[in-house]
Amino acid sequence: MRIRSLHKKFFLFSPTPRKIKQREKENVKRIRFRKAVL
């Protein structure tokens, strides 16, 4: 039961690995852009 509840929480916090990767890429682009501007 505990494992299932943990899995449910994990899925709620992370919708899909693809979206997480896209967010990471966007964050990297923003950081690089800020560094270039500064």
C-alpha cells in the first residue's frame, strides 16, 4: 500500500518526464540568455 501511495504522489508531482525535460531545457536557455545579456 505504501509503495502505491508513493507512486500516486510521484505521478501527481511529475506529470510526464517529457514535460520535465522541456522545462529543464527552457530553464537552461533562460540562464544562458541572462548570462549573455549581463
